[in-house]
Amino acid sequence: MDQSLEEVKGEEKAVYLTEGEDRLAPAERILPLVRDAFDQSDYGEVHGEIQELHPSDCADLLEFLNRDERGRFVDVFGDDMHHETLTYLEGTVQEEVLDRLQPQQLAEAFRELDSDDALDVIEDLDEEERERVLAAILPVDREVVRESLSYPEESAGRLMAKEFVTVPLEWTVGQAIDYMRASRDLPDDFYDLYVVDKELSPLGVLPVSRVMRSKRGVSIETIMSTDLHIVAPDLNQEDLAYEFRQYNLSSAPVATPEAGMVGVVTLDDIVRVIDEEAEDDLFKMAGLGAEDMYSRALQTARSRFPWLTVNLATAILASLVISMFDQTIERLVALAVLMPIVASMGGNAGTQTLTVAVRAIAMKDLTSANALRFIGKEIFVAVINGAGFAALAAIVTLFWFGDSMLAMVIAIAMVGNLLVAGLAGALIPLILERLNIDPANASAVILTTITDIVGFFAFLGLASWLLL
């Protein structure tokens, strides 16, 4: 539906950002009003406040509410929420809100959302909930979503928007401008025109700003840019994000040889991908699965249990190494006091190298071309740090226990374990990457096991050899 300039102005407000401003302030300000309205069953004032909230602030408000309040909020204020609120919600909260919305509300929301945003809302739902939502939306929207769902998960096909503007190579600037003014089927917001041939294969891209600055008689072909990065629908989103980052792209056409151009991926989608990938790697390195802070306690405990079980198994392995030297520890109690120092220093040093390596692999900065240089550097760093901390640990041990041989033992063990930690921290992610295993998913537990076992074995073994 066409809107007057006054109506558009009435929907948007300028936002001035200042240093230290709290961006959650709107949701926090309205939260007490919403709860008072619930207590008094008087919602008149709050309706207007909800309507004026930015969708992301409305999402924050929903996430601040508890589960029961959230359901009541959707029942009372569901029609006041902007449809884009759904795209800003965390997974668990999003499912709760979708489950509470009425079919007509769902249909309205998905009719207003861009295709990529609608897909982002639906794709993470379980099969039963997904079918319920799809059944509530219009058939034409349903088919668009189903087609997008046919592409692999975490691919360009799942990220792309199907709303884009194409023009033929033979047109002039005047024809392109007339087309944009006359057509009622164009996206609400777009910044580029894609120049295509008769098979809809992309030939070039033309920013709208360049069109507006050119004379009407100028040929599209003469002012378009042919520096296109065309991606296939099944391209993994990590590789797609690399293309955007490496070549400073703001958008990229998605095309196939058979169908031509089928969509476009824009920078806002890639920003979300980068954020999701960073979050995913962080969770994996901590042994966490797919969860958020709004998940139920039992669900959260269940998702963390498997990795904690793996950690228990590796801790038992380290304990078995210690048990091999139980008589040594009984005869020299100082070993029990000092041995955690060697193991923990190795673990921390290895984690530093591991973090750098995992990030570098994710950013495609660490490959087979420079792997040897990286490993060599980390070994050199381990030797430097090992020597420094070995001297420090030896001095502390000498003053603490007055035993020069014990000080020498901890110094040698410290150098050895930090050297192994640096080597393991560099090699483990590279080996896992070569085996097509996500380095973020298993590196940490393997590294911890190695540094613990090597640290205990080196320290207690040297002590048995040199002190007893």
C-alpha cells in the first residue's frame, strides 16, 4: 500500500547516540509499566508505548519478562508489536512467542517480513512447530519459505533475500528510472540494480546512486560494474562471510546456471552470520551445545552433561598418571603442593596458542601455506615463556622449601610442559581441520588432557629420578 511522506515520517524517529548511553533503556523503562498494567488489568496507556518501541527494544522487553508474563504480553499486546520483533528474539523466547500468536497474526507478520527474515524465524523451529506456522501463512509466502528451506542449512540459499531488482543490459538510465517509478512489485528498500541477460544470469551491478547521477540517455552497460562475486545457493555461510570480509562487499548475487539469479545476500545478513559463528565457536570451546540464557534449567543441564562427562574421563586419565607415582608423593609431600602449578601453567599457555589458532583458521588466516611458520613461532614463544616461568617457579620453590634439586625439577618440568603446550595448541586445530572436524569443537578437551598428563608425568617422573 502506498504511504504519504507524512505517514512515513510518523513511523520513524531520529535516534541520537551519545557516549555511555544504555541501549536497553527503552525496554527497562517500560518494563515496570507493563507489570503494573498486568496487576491492574489496565492496558490503555501501555498500548501506545508498545507501538512506539523499536522492534529490537520490544524484543528486549519480551526477554526481560518471565515465561508467564511473556504469554500474557503476547495475548494483550500481540497486535501492537512490530512484525520485525520476531527476528530479534532469542531462540527459546522466539518459539514461545510464535506458539502464542494467533494464525491471523502469524500470517500478517510473515506477509510483512522480507523472505530472508521470515526464513530466519522459521528455520530453527522443530518440525511440528514449523508446520503449524507454515499452515497459518498465505500459500504464496509458504511456497517461498519451503523453497528456501530446501537449501542446505547455513548456506547462502538460507540467507538470501528473494526481493531484488533486475534490469536488462540493453536499457538506458531513463528506462531504469521509469521502471522503478512505475513498478509496484519492487522491494521496499533496495540499493543496487542487478543487470541480467535473457536467462537472468547476472552480468553487472549498478548502485541506485549512480543511476540517479547519470543522464537519462546513458546506457546501463556503460556505467555498470562488472566486479561481481556471484555465489551458489549451497555455498557455506562461513565461506560466504569470508568473501564479504576479504573483498569488502555490501551485497552479492546468488545464482545457478539453470535458473539464473535467484536471490541476493546483503551485509546485514553477513553481520549476523559473523556474530553467530563467533558465538558458536565460543560455546564449542566451552563444551556447550545450542542453548541460550532463556532455556529451561533441565534443558540446559542436559545439553551440558555430555561434555562434562568427557571432561570427567580426561580428569580420570590425569589421575591415573598421578597414581603411578603415589609412593613418590608419600615420601615427598612438597610434590603434591607443586604439581598443580606445572599442569595449570601448561594448560593456560596451550589455551592461548589454541585460541589464536582456532580464530586464525576460522578467518582463513592460518592455512597449509603458513602453518610451519606459525608452529615455529609458537614453539619459540613457548621456550621463551617456559624459561622465564621456570626461573620464577624455581626461585619460589627454593625459598619455600629450601631444596635446590626440587627447584631444578620444577624448572625442567615447566619448560617441558610449556613447550608441549605450545606445540599441541598449534597442532591440534590444524590436525582437526585437516580431518574435517571443527577445531573449536574438540580442541580444548584434547589440549587439557595432553597438558595435564605431560605436566604430571614430567614433574613426578623427574622427581622420582632425581630426588629419590
